[in-house]
Amino acid sequence: MSKNLVSVVMSAFNSETTIEKSLLSLLNQTYSEIEILVIDDNSTDNTFEICSDLSKKHENLKIFRNRNNLGLTKNLNTLINKSNGKFIARQDADDISISNRLDMQLKYLNKYDLDGCATRAYIMGKNKIIPGKSYYLPKKIVMKKKNPFIHGTLLIKSSVINEVGLYNEKFYYSQDYKLMSDLLKNNYKLKIMKEPLYHLNMEGNISIKYKKEQEYYANCVKKDINP
């Protein structure tokens, strides 16, 4: 494995309508030193079969399957522990990465000597880029009200995410908000790229389906308490 390997981790549940396109956007990245680890979280549709078929054509695509539904937080930690990369990247199974996303992020991370970075994103089906105005505000100030880092765009050094203890498994939702909060409190260097390199689905995703649960766990982050 190259010292510059990027391990992309993805958890998928009943994603048969989106996951092939999502994975192809990773498999077709301009940056070639990449492994993609996907865990099917006990889907009841054809998610696993679609992933398995793709993995037969792409040796850098590794597929795992849960016998029970464990949720995003535990799945991401499992995949990170199975990864080989110097860097960990995220993507959700209903989102799309622009073809040079990882290439651009790695150059940005190295240019500014960062521990991790995220990017802005286009909202699918809308002529809108997020974060909007909040992008221009200091991140520590924005973090008091919301998480400005789009989880699916995260690229972080493996050593750094391991140093903070991976994702906190007490946070079934808003695990990304908790992670970024922990990283900033420990003075790790994080930035958000101005250029949008990601297409984000905001219809029927976890944040929409489980809005109240997300808000509860997010409030725990803001108050610095355990759920």
C-alpha cells in the first residue's frame, strides 16, 4: 500500500437506487491511490448485490455486510479499523463526488498543512451551494449553533481520527458534529474548501427522516454532554 493511500468509508442501507452512481463517482476519481470500503447495514433491498457486482470489476472496492442493523456511527468505526490508508475520506451512499474531489482535497490539505478538510457542496436538484454565508464566518463560532462541515466531504489523516478515539459511539446521530467538535477542541487544523466538490442529496436522507433525533444529539454536542 502506498503511503498516500486514501481509504473512503461508506455505510449503506437500502440504497439500491443511488449507490451504483455514488460508487462510480469514487471509482472514477482522478486520484488513483484509493481504496473504497462499503458496509451494507443489513439492507432489505438489492444494495449488497449491486455493491458485490461492482467489487468483482474493481479490486479496490471492498464490501462488508452486517447481520443486524448497527447504524452509521459503529459502521464507520468498523470500516476505519479495516482501512489501510494514510487518509480517511467519507462519502454517503446517496451522494456524488466530483471527479477531482480527492485530488483537490489532498493538494489543499498539503498546501495548508492541515489535519483534515471538507468542501462545500451543491444541493442536488437546486441551484444552491452550502455552506452559504456561514462559510465566511470563523468555524468555531458557527460550531456553537451548527456543524458547517459537510460530513460526506470529509478528508482527514488516519492518525488524527484515531488519536481522538474515532467516532463517539454514544452519538447514534450527529456523530459528525461530535467528531468535528472534538477535533477543534483539541486544536487540530481543519478548513473548508471554498470550491464545491460534492453533490449532496437532501431529500429523504437521515437528517430529514430523523430530524428530532438529530436535534437531540446535536444539542448534546452544543452543551458538551453525553446523550
